[in-house]
Amino acid sequence: GAGVSQSPRYKVAKRGQDVALRCDPISGHVSLFWYQQALGQGPEFLTYFQNEAQLDKSGLPSDRFFAERPEGSVSTLKIQRTQQEDSAVYLCASRLAGDGEQFFGPGTRLTVL
Amino acid sequence: AQSVAQPEDQVNVAEGNPLTVKCTYSVSGNPYLFWYVQYPNRGLQFLLKYITGDNLVKGSYGFEAEFNKSQTSFHLKKPSALVSDSALYFCAVRDRAGGSYIPTFGRGTSLIVHP
């Protein structure tokens, strides 16, 4: 399909483990966003890329969170030393142009035990 | 700064009746406004957007929304609800002023359509 894909769809980690979440945006989409969605809440912004440049990472909750998009396509969100409060759904979205809508992936549900 | 409010956590409506899901916003300049729908265990799916032009915007699945600048609102509407419309609905705003690339999402409104 031509949509945004994310992997894994579900991840269970023990507290203290590192995790890596992958996002494959729609081909040709310049902008890529990561969001964190807690149960019953709206998406909360984490970070934004334009091509390979990370233009805004103001939403990353701590220095344990790191995101990259080295070739301007696939992106990885890494969380080091996971904590229980990191449990959430992590959504990736891509956008073609500045005025346009975002296309969201299905999300990765992270559970930290 | 930009913000968006969805004052209702849940909206209940009978199938066949009109539905309204409310959204108000705050921006410094002029807004870009969006509605998305989220079904269980799925990502958000775009419904419609207001960029400029006509205040009444028509979108997917028979939904429409009216941009009201004086009331800073962008309520989502549908003339006749279907049970399959039951889902979580999110309003989002992006302020054109300041060159922000990042939309702010509301908390979401759960729409329940009863048969």
C-alpha cells in the first residue's frame, strides 16, 4: 500500500530496556512528525523533520528520547532506558506540502512493564 | 500560541439524526483547521480541512464543517448519522502566523451513534 507504515505495531518492554520504533512515510513526503498518544487523549507532538533535518524536537519529554531520519525517508524513534510513563501509542505522520493534511500510520503501542 | 478545545468528551446521537461535534480554536493569525477520525487501534484518518475560501467545507463520508471566524469555531457536522460513524474525532489547528509547521490537536470527542 501507499500509506504510512509503522513497525512494530505492538512492543512490550521491561523497564530499563531500549526500544526503537520505525516509520516508513509516504514516498515523496517531505515532512515527518512523531506524536505520543496517551489513552483517551489527543496526539501530543514530539518532533518534526523536514527531509533529513530535525527542525523541532521541543516535544521530546526527556533526553532518553531520540529521533532520526538520516536519508530523508524512513525515521526511527528511539527510547532509551524505558520507564512505565513511556507507555503510550506512538504515531508517525507525513505530509507532502505545508498547507496539506497529515497522513498517519497505525501507530506503535508501547507497553513498559 | 495556538490551541484548540473540544468541549465535549462524548456525543451521543441516534442513527439518522444530525450530528455536531464542536471545536473552538485560538491563534494569533489566521488558522489552518483540520478534522480527523480515529477508529480503534488505527491511526488518525483525515476528514476535511479549512485553508481559505468558502467557510463551509465538505469532506469525506458526508461530513462537513463550518469555519466561523467571529466565534473562532470549526464544528463538524453530518446531516444523518450512521452507526459506522461511531469513532473518536479530533480537531486540529495550525497558526499561519509565525510559520508554524506543527498542528495542535484537541483531546478528542467520542461519537457514539445508537441504532
